[in-house]
Amino acid sequence: MKTQVAIIGAGPSGLLLGQLLTRQGIDNVILERKSGEYVLSRIRAGVLEQGMVDLLREAGVDQRMDEEGEVHDGVELAVENRRVRVDLAGLTGGKTVMVYGQTEVTRDLMEARDAIGATTIYETDNVQPHDLKSDHPYVTFEKDGETHRLDCDYIAGCDGFHGISRKSIPEGHIKEFEKVYPFGWLGLLSDTPPVADELIYAQHERGFALCSMRSRTRSRYYIQVALDEKVEDWSDERFWDELKRRIPDEVAAKLVTGPSIEKSIAPLRSFVVEPMQYGNLFLVGDAAHIVPPTGAKGLNLAASDVNTLYRLMVKVYQEGRTDLIANYSQTCLKRIWKAERFSWWMTTMLHKFSDEPDFATRMQQAELDYVTNSEAGLTTIAENYVGLPYESLE
Ligand code: APR
Ligand code: PHB
């Protein structure tokens, strides 16, 4: 089998890249370890920056997003019982975000890929990239017990944090930067109307909480929990009780509770690998970096990597500009580190780190007091939240 770009992983990174390339006439094949249904069963984030929305439009997958997604021009911070609105549009010259679930983005991209007739091979085992430094790299994989070989020009490693792509880079060629936080997020999805029109990020002495949504009838809530907590120990009732204690009283009074559709605990981590390329292998999205979810940047960073690699591939195949390939990693990393900083800062400012108030606790309180009472402070949040501009290739 032969293609121009072999894509490993059919998450949002791989599917979006594949769709954009296919529409430019660049042939690609996606190899995915799991089934399509499994990929769609994963509940992930739901806030899209303008840059990602524009890229989805360019990929031709904007119809359902426009019908069902919601444009938000503000987001709220709650500090104990005090509510502060971050006027995203007002503070950024009119920029907004789109609330539309990653699961829906993935479903739309899968359908578009089917419609355009591009190849995705699901349920592949032992996917392995080879000869990354040569002009003729290839990927081997097993499907239904048989081994296959996919020859290509380039390999896009879109296989997430636990994928094979990053692990295929020989030791000594990449450096990993990591910070693991001493807590996780317990998330609950329910078919109940959201408690407010906008997302609420709540700092509280019992721990952080987030009120988010998927639609007018489906809500997503999170609470900070210790790393050793087990989902089984959190009945829906216990979750709702704890959430209510952490959000402002007037918000808690409006909360509509109901049975959970999904409940899970995710650890929080900051992670970046440098560089994001090795020969003709490019790492994209979660394969190269992880952010804690407090800034809603994970999916959006994946989209900005896709944007960079896509435009690079178009330059290569349409203009013969192979010289730009060397810029992939540094172009992506500039924006990634800024989003890492924002995600780390929001996480540090809003979570509970110690049981007894210490110096860091007081710094956190002073910072929140400053930021929420200063237009400069709120503008910092707003411009990062809506997304910093995409970096240019040259
Ligand atoms: N071979 C083939 N496919 C693999 C392999 C492998 N060895 N390892 C992982 N995969 C697949 C996974 O099954 C998954 O479907 O790669 C895909 C990676 O998808 P994601 O983890 O969703 O990563 P990405 O597409 O970069 O998405 C960006 O944004 O909101 C965040 O973390 C969230 O998933 C989200 C991410
Ligand atoms: C979500 O809706 O799942 C969500 C929203 C915003 C975040 C993180 C998660 O910052």
C-alpha cells in the first residue's frame, strides 16, 4: 500500500489533518488502533477557539457545528461566593469561542472522511513507523492477523499521549518537560439544562469546580478530587452535593441535578516534547503535548499543530517548498509554550493545593483579587482563552 502522508491515530488531530489534506488533493491513509465507535465513546472537552472553528470551516465540517454549537462571548470566574464575568468579546475586540463537544467534532470529521472516500483502517495492531530519517519512510501494521506495509513520504504521529509515534524516536533525540499536579478532575455528564448561560470556573476552599455544557439540555460538570479518589466512591448524589458546596450560593440554588450519563476521573498534567519532529515523522496534538484542562486548550492546541503541518504539506506538494519542513517544530512550540503557560497559570490560580493555608495560598488569593479587579488582568485571561494567533510558517 502506498500514500503520501501516513497518519497514525483517528482522534481529532488525525481526522482534521486528513480532511484538510484530502481536500487539497494530498493522499493520506489513517491507521487507528481502536474502532470508530470506541473513539466516539470518549468524552472530552468542548470549547473551540476561533482559529479551530475557522479550520473546521476550511475542512468543510461546519454545518452541524453552526446548527448545534453555541457561540459564547463571555465566561465566568467565581471566587468563593463572588462572581466575575470575563467579557471575552469586549476585551479582545470581538473574539468569541464556540461551545461544541469534541465528540461531535470527531463524529463530523469521520462522516466527512467517509463521504470524501478517504481510507481509514480501524482496529489495527502493532502500528510501527520505520526509516524515519530516509526519504522513503513506511509504517507496518497488523489487521485481522495479517501484516501490512504502508509506504509514504511523511508520517504524522497523531496518536495521542500513549501512542507509538513519540516512542519511535530514538533516545537522546528528544527532551521531555513534565509537571504532574497532585489532584485530578472528576467529571459528570448529564442530560440536565446547564446551570448558567456561560461556563463558570470556580475557586473554592474545598477545591476547584467547573460548570460547563454541551448543549441547552446537556451539562458537563467537574470537581477537583485527590488523586487516590475512586469513581465508584462518588455516587451522583455525592457529586451534586459537593459541586453545590463549591459554587456560589445563587448558582447552586439554580442547579438542576439528574442521573449521570458518564462519570470519570482524569489526572492533570503539563507535558511538552522538544523537538516535535524526527526526520520525516511529525508529532501532532496530544502525542507531543498535554495541558491541564483548566484553560480549555488541549483540543485547540491539537488544531494549531494540524494547521501548521497542513500548510507545510501544501507548500511541499504544491510549491515544492521542502525547505520549510525544518520549521515545523519551532513554529508549533512557540504557541504551545504560551498555551502551556496559560493552562498552568489558570490551574495554579484556581485549585486547592494544601489543607492548611500557607504562603502559596495567600499568593493565590492576592492574585485572584488582583486579576478579577483589574481590566488588564481580565484582558490577560480573555485573550488567552479565545486563543492566541496562529504562528506563520516563515
Ligand atoms: N496505533 C494507532 N492508533 C493509536 C495508537 C497506535 N499505536 N496509539 C493511540 N492511537 C490512537 C488512539 O486510539 C486515539 O484514537 O490515536 C488517537 C489519538 O487521539 P487523541 O488521544 O484524542 O489525541 P489527538 O487527536 O491529538 O486529540 C487532541 O485534545 O481535548 C484534547 O486530549 C484531548 O484527545 C484530545 C486532544
Ligand atoms: C468541558 O466542557 O468538558 C470543558 C470545558 C472547559 C474546560 C475544560 C473542559 O476548561
